[in-house]
Amino acid sequence: MMKTNFYSSDPGEDLSIILLYEILNRLDNFGTKSQSKDLLDSADLKQIYNLSDSSIYRLRRNKKIKYIKLGGKYYYSRRSIEDLLK
């Protein structure tokens, strides 16, 4: 069984809804390349936003970005990243 941890700096926002939305989005786009993902992994953050591993870790540790941990891998809310960088 996969270990799941949820975190949100805003108690009103439920990351499980974001995760379910991402699953539904992937099912809708099955067989096609999705242009915009709602959840990004660390590799996506490094490539898209030019962030280092230590910067990502620091943002996560200081609770500046919303994330979910599934099976040892972190996924981040795209909206959380974009709001932070505005």
C-alpha cells in the first residue's frame, strides 16, 4: 500500500480534491499529451521555474508551497507555485 501524506498551508483547501482532479484530468486526456498539469513533480519545478533542489526543499520546509507526498515522491500545486512567484 502506498503511503500518502497531505499538506496545505491553507486549511480551507483540500489537496485531495486537487489530486482527484488531476486523476480525472489524466483519464480525460488518456492517449493525448496534456498541455497544463495541475500537479508538478520536482523535475517539473526545476525545468519550468528554474528552481534548484535546495530551493524546492526550502520552500516546502517553510510551508511556502502546497504539496502532496505519494509513495515517497512530492507533487506540488501549480497554482501555489504561480501565486508565490507573482
